[in-house]
Amino acid sequence: MKLVRLVPLALAATLLIGCDGQGDHFTLVSAGNTSIENGAIRVAHDRVTLRADDAPRATIRANGDFAVDGKPVDLTPAQRALLVQYYADASAVREHGLATGKAGAAIAGEALKGAVSSIAGGDDKSVEDRVQAQADKVKQSAMKICDDMAGIRAVQGQLADQLPAFKPYGNLITAASVDECRKDDND
């Protein structure tokens, strides 16, 4: 891959993670806020906020507390355990997204060093090898985001079956979303 093509890729990876070719599904990760599936799932501060069409906002806390429209929902221990897992998977998207952004920034750094080295008559092949190694790290890190989304999807299905108040939020992550994520990361 040419250095000129890797620099924009690296810079984009530091800001936008997991976007399909048509822009239908995206995950945006920043230090303070993570938006999954076009904002349907937001991870910020100490909670995950869910937004579904024709349903009030719902929140999940790290301890599994679940509220719909600000009202706490009574939970069984099994339901609470699933909500704790949902929170963990959504939070993992944030952590893996930040790691992917750092790996993307490393590509940019290697590409810029390589451009300077190339101008000075350096070895383009070794630069491309170093940049490609960094690109592979980005791809591996981004695949973890897809795994996290698959985890969210699995748990949300169980929650929708076991917790009536969760049913409106049971399809925020679809099979197509996970497939698109994995497809994009394998292109």
C-alpha cells in the first residue's frame, strides 16, 4: 500500500471507527463519549443510554441498574447479570475504539516519518513494511469492536426475551450491523 494512501486512512481511524461503505452504520469513539449504531447506543460517563424509535430513553449502569424514561425497572438477578454484560460489551467498544484510534495515529506517525525519510533518500520498502505492520494492528483492534458488537447483539436478544421493558431496545444491533463491521474490517 502506498504511503500517500495510508496517511488519510490513519487519520480517519483516529476519529471514526467501524463505518460501512454506505454510511448506514457507524461507531464514533472519543475520549468522553462513544456513539454506536448512529447514536442508538451511547456510552458516556458511568452509563449506557439506549435510544429506540417510538420508545423513551433507557439507561444501564455498570451494576446492572436499568431505567426507562428515568424510572427504575425491577430486575431478577439473571436480568441484572445480562445488563451488567451489556454494559461491559458497550464499554468495551469504547476501549477498543480508543485503542484503534491510537493504532491509527501510529500509522500516521510512521507514514510521516517515512515521507521525510523518502525525501532524504531513505528505504521506501522498510517504511512501507513498518506502516503495514501498524495497519495490521489497526485491523486487529477494529475487529475487537466487531466482536464487542456481536456480544451486545447476543445479550440484547436475551434481554428482549427475558425483560419486557427491554423489548423496544432488542434490535439496536442487528446481524447486518455485525456482518458489515466484519466485512469492512476484512476489506
